[in-house]
Amino acid sequence: MDEEIQQDFDEDEVLQLVEQALRDKGGNAFRVSSRIPLSFGDSALLEKLDSVLTPYLNKADVQMVLHELRSSQLDDFEKEQTLEQLHIVTKNCRKCPETQPGATIPFWNVADPDVVFVSEVPMSDPNSLDYFTRTASEAGFTSSRICMSFVNRCSKKSRVKHTIEEIENCIPYLLNEIQTLKPKLIVTMGLVATCSILPAKLHMNEERGKIIWLGPWPVLPTYSPAYVLRGSGNLPSLFEQDFGRAYNFVYGEK
């Protein structure tokens, strides 16, 4: 990317906030909701508007209209949490005894991103992260306009995969982030990330690259960078196409 990766908060600042939260015994403790209003009213409303407005407005203007409507819908719901509070709870989470404490929090734009990219776990492999950032940059994205988040934030102690219970424990943090950040598009990378966001089981080869609406949220599934790097054939080409489609959905043709 053309900008350095920056964490949302300084690590010492986050730990200080966690300690402060633990000392606070008041009755107004922040709680993470496991039932986020990802769908309300006419769940197809914004999808229909996207289709109707596109012939008349450029894509960036269409997304601005949809963003305003989505924000007005979300404002109708009680939403007291801030991202700082959410990350305090996330860093202090101890629900999963078989993971290492110390959740990874999202990075890049964590204030008002146009797109939230979601991976199954933080990309510990430098090759995967480099491949992601290179592909995103070539598609036209900059780190100032996107956020990287995850389904599972804590590393496993001795297993290859997170359990279903661990995914269910962690997914509320992601859903609360989406509600708070209000992105114009969610890009899920990999089957676990995709099926954690969307309510139905999907075949990635059939659904990748498509815009699937979940209430007011447009979701574009694609492969994970690690899967593309391990694979062969035309996987890199398909991955790059999906990033191009994501960019065009938000900003229009370059």
C-alpha cells in the first residue's frame, strides 16, 4: 500500500484503557451485542436503489446516497458503543481458554472506511499480507480508505483451526465493528469469513466476486490470500478481478 500500516491505538494506550475498565465497577459497563441489526425494514431497499440509481448517477455518488440512507437506518437503533470501548472489551476477552490472550484489533482506517476487508484470522504470514496489500493497491485502494478486520482475533495454542465455539464467541466483535464503522462494502476473504457474515452456506467458486446483500450491507466474497498463494491455475487472476469489482462498486470505473 502507499501508506504505512497503522494500528488503531497505541498498544500501551489500549492496555491502559483495559486496566481502567477493569477498575470501573459501575453499573454502566459496556456490553457487546450478539444480535446486530444487520437487516431491518425492507431488507432489499438499498439493493434496489443501487440498481435503480446506477444508470443515472456515477457509482461514487450512488454509494454516497446509500451510505446516507444506511447511516440514517442505523441511527434509529440504540448504539452507545464507541470503537475504543469495543476494542477494550475485545482485548480483555477471555471466552476461549484454548487461545492465547491478546486479541488483534483492526488496522488502517478504523474511523470511516469505505471498505472493510475481513479475513478468518490476522495474516501472520508476511507473504499473504504483502500479496493482499499489493493486490489492493493495484486495484486502486489506499490504506486511508479501507479497514482490515478478522473473524477470530486471538491466536490458537496448539491447533490448526479455530473451533465453531471460538468463532461464535468472536463474531459479535466483528458485527459490532461493522455497525459502528458503517462501510460502503464488506469484502470477505475465504470461506470461514464469508459464512460467518452471510447466513447461508455458500460455494466460493460460484459466489465469489458477486455482490450479496445482507440487509443494508453489500458483501463481496472472495478467496483468502493464503489460499490463492497455495493454489494454482487462474486463482490469482480471479482474486484480482474480485478486488477490481470491489473498487468499481464503491468508486466506479477508473
